[in-house]
Amino acid sequence: MYEFFKGVHIFGLILMAGNVTVTAFWKVFADRTCKTQIVAFAQWLVTVTDFSFTLTGGFLMVLGGYGAAFAGHISLFSTPWLVYGQLMLAVSGAIWVGILVPIQIRQASAAQDFAIIGDVPDSYKKDSRTWLIWGLISTVPLTLGMYFMVAKPF
């Protein structure tokens, strides 16, 4: 059972980390075109892929991680690398839920409007910069969490 849950955990990480990385990359390039239909379509894809891959990946990562810890008789709260890994995932998740998702919702609404009526507004561009900065910041604890899980430095 331990190996099964560990596999689920790793698969979830691949889904989540892969989507976080790729989404930021292609959204930046779509936004730089300033072509309303391209920007609107990219913003729609950000929403779809975040809820399809990031959320699903995060769920599988947590399910697999806790399942592996349970099956492997590993203490979640007294094993230092697990504590730090969980803390880093919580920090990254808090940034995603508290900052990134509200921006994405606001941008998705704006994109529906400007795809039809004209130019990409400055407010959307400002939100895009904020989304990118906080998105990059949120990958730092995610990457640290991966390090703690793999290297087990403590």
C-alpha cells in the first residue's frame, strides 16, 4: 500500500507542479500579444487547467502523501521533513487560494467582456503582473517542499 500511495503522491505532484509551470509560461506569452481573443482564450485556459490539473494534482498529492505516511507508519507531525513539506504546501496553497484564484476570477470576467468589445484594459494588465509575481512566489515554497520530501535533510 505504501508504494501505491507514494505513486499517487508523485503523480499529483507532477500534475500540479507541471501545470503551475506551464500555465505561467504560456499565459505570459498570450498576454504579450495584446490580442483580445488570444488573451481571453488563454485566461479561460488558465481557469480550466488550474481547476483540472492544479486542484486535482494537489488533492492527489495530499491523499497520496497522507496515505503513504499512514501505510508506512510514518508520523506526520514528528518527522521533520514531513512537517516542513506540509508547511510549504500549505503556504503555497494559501497564496493560490487567497491571492491567485481571486485574480483569476476577476481576469476571467474581464476577459469575457474585452474579447467582444475591444482592447485589453490596463486593470487586466496590472492583474496579470500581480498574478505572475505571486505565482512565481508561490512556486518557492512548492519547490522547497519538493526538496524536503526528496532530500529528507532533517
